[in-house]
Amino acid sequence: LDESQEPNQLHFLFVPMGSPGHYIPTIDMAKLLAQHGGVRVSIVTTPVNALRFGSILDQPIQSGLPISFLEFPFSYKEFGLPEGCESIDDLPNMGLAGALMQAYASLQKQVEEYIEKLDRRPDCILADTFLLWPSETAKKFRIPRVMFDGMNCITQMCNHVLYLSKVYETVGESESFVLPGLPDRIELRRTQLPFAFTLNNKTMSEFNEKLRVSEAEAYGVVVNSFEELEQDYVDEYQKVRDKVYCIGPLSLCQKDESENIQRGNKSSINKHECIKWLDSRENGSVIYACLGSISRIEPAQLIELGLALEASKRPFIWVVRAGHKTEKIEKWIDEEGFEERTKDRGLVIRGWAPQLLVLSHPAIGGFLTHCGWNSTLEGISAGVPLVTWPQFQEQFYNEKLVVQVLRTGVSVGVTKTVFWGNEVESGVVVKSDEFIKAIEMIMEKGIEGDERRKRAKQLSKIANKALEEGGSSQRNITRLIQDIRIQSSFK
Ligand code: UDP
């Protein structure tokens, strides 16, 4: 525990949530803020996650960056969680997600005891939106709270207009409708909306109401996006909420390749093996398929994807993960001789891929993604066109941004949410032919593909500029720190 603090240095207390899509960008943000100067960051974490976070931050901390960890345990037994289970992707089944949230809530007492013992209170609590207790802690100690939900401004605005207009209540299940009052004509079906609008149960409604109050009470919000990417939506969001700071793409703070190999979970493939494989491919020839950290896709559905990658006759990297059903899909791969048949041009990664390393390699020509916001933005930052296959929550909005607004992606054409916590077979939603069609469109040469690739490259340049000195995201980091400094001087 490093409690040394220079007199003028601001202290940010970070409280990330246990899910890779949330904690990875939070950790990147800690690095960016600490690098900016005048700030030290301490990160509230739990024992197993501390190892994961440490893997991203070891090097920067060793080189003197003022970041430290505050490690607090919770009792796995008390919450009915398996030993060592501290992140959503560790859960044996999604039915335990509520228990994990409760376990996280039990950290409140320990964090408050820590704050009480400090000579000087932290200047800011930067907490994941989905954790509700930091809002109480911030109020109790009168510390400004900035929230982070891992999403973008288009998502905020889509949710905002849906919440206000309730337009979805008046349409049929599979009927499409236009979201009112947005800068673009965004058309969705009810079956593609986030759970907050579709799951009609008491726990969900109560949680959403608390979330709304907590959001309204926050001092500000940091967004892992950059203004040039979605300027119209940033402007709209700023009309409905005070203090919006777009400070992304956060993954771009990981400039040093050596850090990328173990980002969150430990990579299932050796870095050098991965680079060697990529180096042996032509530029822009490989399709990279990875569906994030928490989706639990049916083996039958994954087989359709595997068959499409095989039929595409193109080099590919396929990251295979199906949560509790991973064994079934791995069995199929082994027993059907899939790897043997495709060994000359396919690389199957079982488990965790070094995604940034892969995406930044010139051999990658397309990224088949589930449209989780981190993956989407990492693809955009790398200048890679996307094949979009959204599964649930705001991923359908992200698809609209990529395919319709930015025009750097092609959709596989999914029209409904595949519930990630569902233990019931949801069957095959996308057939291999549909994957092949979208992959071909992304990878083929020709005017349309060339234009798409050009746009993607252009966006990557703008993304990188945003985080350079004087860039929009750097300016917003400065603004955030200045605003907190002013708040702090009121204390
Ligand atoms: N990720 C990774 N390797 C994998 C799978 C995921 O490094 O094999 C990282 C990915 O780069 C991203 C995060 O995990 O930063 C996943 O976040 P995202 O928002 O894309 O999706 P989620 O997992 O939350 O659905």
C-alpha cells in the first residue's frame, strides 16, 4: 500500500467492476490519468482480480507511475460463489451474477473504513456505474463521484430517447421502429433492445430505478470514446447530462506491445507463436473472430461460425469460448478434424486471445465481433473493418454506429438478443451462409471494400490523434483533472 502523496497531487479512488469489459478500460484509464501528471490513482480490488490488474499495470508501476492497489477480500462462501470467483467471466453459470454483485457490495464497509483512516480524503471516486454503493460512500464523505459504464454516447442517447418516449411499448415483437429524435435514422426491433426495456421483472425495474438516481447524482461521467467518432451523439448527450468527458480510445494507452499479451486474463497463446503465425500471412488477408469475454454462445451456433471460416478459404484466427459449454465446442473441433482440415490457414485459440496484439498486426483484414464496446473500439482504433454479430444489450446500438453511421462494417443480420444468461438452448440464429456473405463483403477487393477499408484507416488515424498531445481526449483528461481540482479546493 503506497500512501505517499505529494501536497498538490490529486487522489483518485477507482472502483472497477469484475468483468473484463469493465475492468480492462478502467485500468487503462488509471494509467492515462497517472501519466497525465498531478494525479495518483488507487484501485479498489479483490485478491484474484489484483493479479489480473497487476498483469496490465506491473510495468508502468515499476517505472514509477503513481498507481497502487487496495486489495479487499470478500467471502466466496457467504455469497455462494466458487472459490476464487471474482469476475463475471469466472462464473460457472450466469444465475450467480446477482451473488457476485452482492459480494462486490460487501466491499463498501472495508472501503469506507480505509477512507476514514486517511489523513486526507480522496479527491474523486471514479466508480463503475453498475456498482451502486460508491454513490453512498461518495455522499457520506462528500467526495465528487465520476461514473464509468464502459459504453459510448450513442448508447446513452438511444437509451435516453427510449426511456422518455417508451416508443417500444407500442410496437409488436419483431416489428422494427425508428428511435425518435436522434441525429441518425436508427431503426431497431424490440427483440434487439437492452434488458432494461424488455425484461419485465421487479428486481430489474428496481435496479434500473436506483441506477437512474445514482447516474443523476454523479458529478460527471467519463466515456471510453472520442469526440470525433460520434460528435453528434456527444453533443446530444451533453445537452442532457452535465460534465461528459470522452477520454478514449482507452486501449491506445497500451502502446508497448509487450504489455498487450496479458491484458486481463492470461493469454492462451504464446506471444511469439502468435506473431510468427501472423507474420507468415499476407497483409490484410486474415479474418479474426472473437466474441468477447462473457458471451455464452451455443455450441451449435459456434459450429456454424467454424464452418463458415472453413468455407471462406481465407486465413483466420478463431477464439473459441462458450463459457460453461466450451468443452462441447472443443470436442466438436477435435472430433470432426476441424483443426486438421484448416491447419494450413487457421489458428484456433482456446480461451483468451491477446486481442490488441492481433488487431494491430498488418495481416488482419477483418474482425468478426460481438460488438462489445471495447472490442468495437479496439477494432476501430486498429483501422480494421468489422463483421458485426451483436448478441445482447447495447451491442445492437454499436452495430448501428459501425455499419450505418461510420460505414466501416457489415452486419451478419441478427434481429434478436441471444440472452447471455440463458441456460436454455437458443439454437442457431445465424447460419454459416450468412457469415460467409458478410465475411466476403468485408474481405473482398473492389470499390465498396476499398472505400470501407479507407474509411476504417482514416478513423484509426483520428482515434490515435485524439490521445496525442493537444488531441480531444487529452484535452478532456486535462479538463476532468482541472474540474476535480476546483471541487477539491472547495473542501
Ligand atoms: N479480450 C481479450 N481477449 C479475448 C477476449 C476479450 O483481450 O480473448 C478483451 C478485449 O480486447 C476487450 C475485452 O476483453 O478489451 C472485452 O470487452 P468487450 O466490451 O468487447 O466485450 P464483453 O466481453 O464485455 O462482452
